[in-house]
Amino acid sequence: MSSDKLNHNKGEALYLQIKDVLIKRIQTGAWKPNTLIPTEQDLIKEFDVSRTTIRQAISILVQNGLLEKKQGRGTVVKPQNLIGNLGKLKGFAEEVLERGQTPHSKVLRAEFRDDLYHENDMLKVTEGEPILLVERIRFADEVPIALERTCWPKDIGEILIKYDLNQAMYYEVLEQHQFYLKKANERITAINATINEADALGIRPGEALLEMTRLSLGINDHPIEYTKTKYRSDQYHYNIELER
């Protein structure tokens, strides 16, 4: 029996079974963010249930923030916040892909610099030695989520600069060249968007951002990445699992 078929002999109410099917379609990307879901009549025909049953299922998803009713349009899939999992060393693109969305970037700047003294210090690079600076806007589907400023030592920078940095997944590229991340230290703070930051992210100046500063270490415990990423707080939050 298909997982989308209802079990009329099951003790669980039909509207709850339908609710689970619809959630699965959202989570797997079968129903994309910001798109209309099928009409009530289409769903009634598909599941062979009453209008009341369909409305009960949809109402739950609206209440849970997965769907949104648009006046004059219908019901659309709401874009979901990206969730960063503290304790897992992942890149932005990996997090976006796990949400069933498509990551891409817009490069604002990519250049070697020899005057970034704080970044040189964090990366334990000799003063005056150039490091690669890359600044990008990060997107999930077509929604700007974050501003990213990443610095890399010269040997890694010379590898990355050969790639299309609008599409490149840094950690994947590094592993292809036998550079492996072992761990990272992160610091998260709350800040307010400047005029330029707000313009790049499509928000109002002064809106809240989450600023994440990450120093990543290789298998020899030597720094290989220093990144500062500013996330829209309405599109991104962190999940922390605590045990006692």
C-alpha cells in the first residue's frame, strides 16, 4: 500500500493521516516553498474524503506554520527557517540541502589581501603573507539568508579561487584536495543590520541579525578557515540539544 494511501481501518483519524502525508510532501520538497498546494476539491478527490476532513488537516498545518492562506490566491507552502545544529560542523549549503532547498551564492568580492591583521592572527599566518578573502550573499532557493565573509590561508585560497565561488561548497572542495576539517570554535552574537547589510539581505536597517564567527581547524589542529556570517534572524535559528 502506498504511503500516501489512507488506512480506513486504522484507529487514527483520517484528517491526521492526511496531515502526515502533506507534511511529508513539504519536507521532501514535493511541494516547494511559496507555491500553491492543490485545491480543496483536488485533495477531496485524491483522498476520497469530505471537505471537512481536508480542512481539518490543512488547518493543523496552518497553525503549525507550514502552510499559509493567501487571500484571493489559495493556500501556499511557507518557507521554513533554516536550522543550524550546534555540535555539527556543516557548511551553509549542506544545511540548505538538508531542508530540501537549493543553495547558491552571489560573490561580492574575492581577492588576496596582505593587510588583514586580525584575520592573519586568527589563522596563524605570518604577517604580510596574503590570505584569500571571499564575501558572498548566501541564498536558499531565491531568498537571501546571510552575508558571509570568509578568510583562508594562501595555500587553500589558491585552490578555492580556481572554482566558481557562486556555486562552490567550500568543505566539499577542500576534501577533494585532501584538506579535512577536524573541529571548529564558534561564537554567536546578536547584532543589528547596517544600511548596506539590510540592502543586501532585503530587510530593513536595524533589524536583528545573528552573527556567527567560526574558526575551523584541520586534522593537525592548525586553523584553515576564519568566517564571519551574518544571518537574517527571521530566516535562520540554531538548534541546541542538551543532555543531563
